Amino acid sequence: MGTTHGLDDSRLALAVALAREGGRLAVAAQGRVAVAWKGPDDGMTAVDTAIQSRIVNEIGNAFPGDGMLAEEEPHARMADREFVWVIDPLDGTNNFALGVPCFVVSIGILRAGFAYAGVVHDPNTGFTCWARRGRGAFAGERHLALPGQQLTEASNVAVRVPLEPRLKPLAYEWLERHKLRGFGSVALHLAYASIGALDVVVDHKAALWDLAAGATLLLEAGGAITDPLGRPLFPVDPAAYRRGPVPFVAGNAIAHAEAVTRCRVLLAAGDGRA
């Protein structure tokens, strides 16, 4: 991987290598593993846990003083440390379980609670994005510089379904005005937003490990990610995180601002909760 494109950072270089290794394991195993359902839309396989175990062990060996928070390991390990790795070994497990080749390995790194570095790797296509705070975001050899642009009839938007009841009017408006895209992976949505393929992403039920890497990509590419009222998501306290939802609006800076303005109106008309 060399020392270019931000990969001279040893943590990020390891994250990219582990994401690619995890992706190879996932592709090799698809269609040959049983699925356990933690909830109606929350599948888990032995592949998730195997990839996570490999990633966690390698991080522990390389950076024994770092903390970790991972989807299939709900209790944080040393999550009060300066550096905390936030790991989703297979984001898009439902797609994986159904045989749909649309899933990623997502590894984010927080520093003092702020988005510091991350990688999102899709092993089905080879699409890989990574970023480090202050060093920029990259998709392969491409340095990402996301222009701000208003929502138009040509815009692509993503909204989690089933819909958040108070934001149904927004989703219905977007269905009439824009092109709806959904890939079944929060991390992939954010990676696509960082390259400008999605103009806005609205998600009311994401987990911290879904978005830690993707948020870094988007911010370093020049985009924006906040809660639906426009409040910053970071810093977060990974040691206090208890698997709860982290609602967010993300996208290029101008489209994000438009979406947040509309969300504020709709949420104010509801019960006031974000």
C-alpha cells in the first residue's frame, strides 16, 4: 500500500488491510453459512463473528493500548482510551444472508471521541474508500473533493425504511422529486455520499459502528453529517454507547443543509424528539 494517500498512518494502513482481508473471507463464505436473526431486520452469521474476531485480534496485537467497540461484541473493550476502533465486520448482513452481493467491511477509528480515520471496503466490486482526519479522503487513487450542490431532479437520495413516522412527508416529497437509492448498508451509503453518488442520506436507526468510518470519509471529502436537527455527532463517548440508534443526515454541504432545514420543520411539528 505504500506511504501515499494517507496510508502512511499505521492505524489506517492496518484498517485497510484488515478490511480487505475480511472482505475476502466474506465473499468466500457467502451462500454457505446459516443465518441467525437478532431481530426482524438484524441478521448475524458465523462469518460476521469470524471476521470480527480476526480484526479484533490483529488490532490488539498491533495496538494493545487502543480501545475497541464492535457490533458482535456489545461490551466495549477499553473504550475510554484515546484511540478507539469501531468495527462493523459485515455491514449489510441481510444482503449477505440473502445472496445479494452488496455488503462491506467498515472499520472506523475515533480519537478522543472524534472521527479520526476509517475505511469502507466492498469486496464484491473492489470499491474501497478510506480517510484520515487532516489528510483527506480517497477512493483508490482518487482524492475526494465533494462539491456542494442543491437538490435537483437529478439528485440521488437514500432514506432508511421502514420510515421514521415524523419524516414520512420528507420521504414522500423526495420520492416525487428525486431518485431514491437504497443499498442495505449504512456504511456504503456514506461511502457513496463521499464520492457524490448520493446527495443526501437520512437514517434514523443507524448504530455507531455503521457510521464511524463513513462519517470520516464524508467529512474529509468536504461533506457534512449531523443529527436531523443539525447538531454535531462528534465527539461521542464510545465507553457509554449502548447500541442505541444514532439518527443522522449526511451528504454534500448544500444538500445536507436543505435536508436538515426540512427535518427541523417536521420534527418541530412532532413531539420534539430528534
